Amino acid sequence: MFAQLPTTDAASVPADAVLLDVREQDEWDAGHVDGALHIPIGQVVARLDELPDGRLYVLCRVGGRSAQVVQYLVAGGRDAVNVDGGMFAWEAAGRPMVSSGGQDPFVL
């Protein structure tokens, strides 16, 4: 049995939180949190040295990929929290988003 993953809802993520977005490039380009670190899930292991120290709030589209990354990070001793509902929940909570191309941001 797996231990409970650290999880929070999008509305409760602190404004100054360090966010790790593990979605693919096209998803990121459509809409993301300004200032978030973007490392697609398939690159996380190879790019661990890019992750800052301290608590990381991990996002994907709905929460599945981010949960996998949180499980991996926590097993490695990192302080990581899954954002339940991912970017859909972030958008629904009215949290700010930007796009890469200047168009209105949306969750792909």
C-alpha cells in the first residue's frame, strides 16, 4: 500500500510557491502559471539538478502525472506537494495564467 501523497487544492497554493509544471510543451504553451518551472514528466529524472531546494508544488493537467512526480520526489527525500486537479483546478479557482504566444491562456 502506498503512503498518502502530500496534496493540496489549487486555491490553497501560496502566491509565492515554487511551482513545477510537468506537462508537455504544447500544454505549457497554451497556458501556464507565470514563473513556474517547466520540466516535462519524461525529463524530470534527468533534470533533477534544476529543481530548487524547498517545497515544490507540482502541476499537470488534472493531477495524475504530477502525482507520479510527487511520489518519486518524496521517495527521494524532497518536499513536494501534488496540486489536486492540476491546471484545470487552477483555472477554475481563478488563479492567474499566461500563454507563451500572447493569446488568451487556456488549459490544453
